[in-house]
Amino acid sequence: MKRIKRRYLLLQLDSGNLPFGKELIGAVWAAVTRLCGEHGASQTNLALIDYDLEEKTAVLRTNLATLNMVRAAIATITHIAGKEAAVHVTAVSGTIRALHQKTR
């Protein structure tokens, strides 16, 4: 059985009103579904790992095979929970520890 390789994305939120964690992951799922369809979205195994309202950052987990698809979908997000917002991928890493070291 082949091991699934994961990647962690550090996201920077640019919005006046910060969304809740469920609203953020819902917007990412919707963007992936619009771009790649239901089948493509099901292969991503997206998960919200960390969400910091004060720093306006979030950490998402996805599969290595679908990393480019998820990054492209995140770039298309313009609204979260009906409010204007932008989401930027600032770093990508294979481990959460290395991701936090890249941001320091």
C-alpha cells in the first residue's frame, strides 16, 4: 500500500471582516469544486489544521498530487461568507514544523 504524501499550506487572509473557520474551509471547498468538479475535490483530502484570527493566517492540509489544483482554486476566492476577501498562499511545506520555521 502506497503512503499518501501530504502538503501543508500557510494562507494569509485579506479581509475586513474575518470569517469563521468553517466559512473559510467552505469557501476553499467551493472553489475547488467549481474548478475541478466533485471528483477532483474528493481527491484533495482538504482539512483545516490551524486558524489564527489575530494573525489572519490559516494552515490547510492537502495531498501532494492535488497541490497545484488546490493552489489554483485558492487563487480564485474573492468572497467568503458573502463578504469580499482574498486568500494568499504564503508558504508550502511537507511538515507543519517546517512551515512555521519558514514564516519566522
